[in-house]
Amino acid sequence: MKAKKEYIVLIVVILAVGLYLFFRTPDRSQYQLPRLPEVDAATITKIEIDKPDTSIVIEKEGDEWHLVPKGYRADTNRVKTMLETIQGLTVTALVSESKSYGRYDMGDDKKITVKAWIGDKLAREFDLGKAAASFRHTFVKWPGDGRVYHARGNFRATFDQNVDSLRDKLVLSFDQAGIEEIRIIQDKQELVLVRTQLPVEVTDGPDGAESESPEQRVPEFVWQTADGRQGDKTNLSRLMTTLSSLRCEKYIDDKSKADFTNPIYAVRLKGTQEFSLSLFAKTDDKAKNYPAVSSGSDYPFFLSDWQVGNIMKKPEEILKKSDKS
């Protein structure tokens, strides 16, 4: 009888120790992750990014985003990535409760605070640190909660921006098919090329009938001068491709377009609309870019050497060699 009681006591002790060890296991999650309210990116109207050295505000105006208070047009792709990140923010684990933020780049000297607004309502706010060692998570924390969490994805760089990096660098854009005239001006020389359709040659088939119906004939266009000289297809194609979606390296903030006169090279395009680009001499011999202005931008900007190399061809280089006099 005594032995039976001892077995019962032993079994109770083993169960008690097992339960104690089970509930105190360090690897067992004894916390609840924050439940974030859903945010629809399409409804967000303003994003604020506060960094130790600057504060950036981007507001939606119609279908476009602008940097305030200057009103600069914001880069659509960068803003889209921000919106997707804000909407899809997912907390995956608790990292620290110690409130020692330096190791996570979340102290006041390094953290980035992101706020997303829907009208006058603050829809989401979080502090952003560096990426975790795996580069698959980013350290975050929330207002009123001193704990640090893992959020899915490596997205610090998405918000670690400045005004210049967020500006839309597109300074000239058009549909090449709509252009009918190209005018190039350099050193007081002017070359004008007009888009001209060549006569369609009709060939007869074996039975004497036309080999192609009028609907099947593909018209061929060439660029040529008033006196019939044709343009060089390679150089003109490179020129038009570069100009039709031209992005600058950076804007010139301390000057206006009116400050730039006497271009060293100019291109004027005519179609249903008119477009223009003017290039100016480098600021010094060591500069690696050219100041420029265009009809597609309210601000002067810099273009790189390689971009200018695709644009600034001498008038005689634009013509086919066989047609040069």
C-alpha cells in the first residue's frame, strides 16, 4: 500500500515538473502579435516620411503624386512601391522588449517614421529600422508600443529617400509615330527633316495580278530634307528613342529655365504637338553632365554624357553618307 502511494506521488511530481517545463520553454511564444487594421493603398492620399535630418510629404492630386510644398511631380514607381509596402505590412515576430533601439537602427538618430493618411485620418504609422541579418525582414515598432518586431520584407530603402530621389525624372515624353518634323540647330547650322511616305511599289504575281492587295501594302516612311536628302536611320532612331522617354540625372534647383540662354545644341519636334530640348555648355571641363531645358519640364536639369552622346549629332551626321554633298 505504501509503495502504491509513493508511485502516485512520483507520477504527480513528474506531471507537475513536465507542465512547468512546458509552460516556461523559452522557444514557446507567450505573446500576441499586433493586429494591424487593413489599409487599401488606393485610398491613401498622403505619405509622410520623417528622418533625423529631413521630413518629406507626398500628396495625391488627382491621379498624380506631388512633393509638397514645392509641388514637384513625384516618381510614380517609387510611390507605388511605398503604397504597396504600407498596405502589405505584415508583422511576423517579436524581437525585443528591452527598449534598446540602437542595435536595430531605431534610435532617434537613425529611425524613419512613416505615416499614411486617408484624407484627414491617420491610417497607419510605424517606426522603421534596418533590415534583419537575413535581409528578409525589417525591424519595426508602433506608437505607444516600445517593443521591436520583425516585419516581412526588406523595405527600409523604399522609404530612405530624399526630395531629389523622389522627384519624377521624366523631362520629355512623346509618341514617336506622331512626329512629322525634326529640326536640329547647332553652331548656327539648321537641318530640317520631314517624315515622308515613299511611293508603294506594286509587283505583279505569276498570273499578272497584283501580288498584294492595297490593304496588305505596308507604307514605308523616311526622313528627308526639302531637297530630297534622306536621314541616317541609325542615328535618327537613336535620337528619337532617347528623346521620346528622356529622364534626367538630377534637377538644377538653384536656377530657372530663364537663366539658360544660347544653347550649344537644340532639337525641335513637330507633330500634333511641339516638343523641344536645348543643351548648354558644361559648367566646367571636369563636369560629366550637360545642363539642359525641355518643353516637358518646368525646371532645368542635367543630362549625362552618354545621353547627350545619343542626341548631339552634327547635322551632317544625321544625313545618309551617300546623300552628303
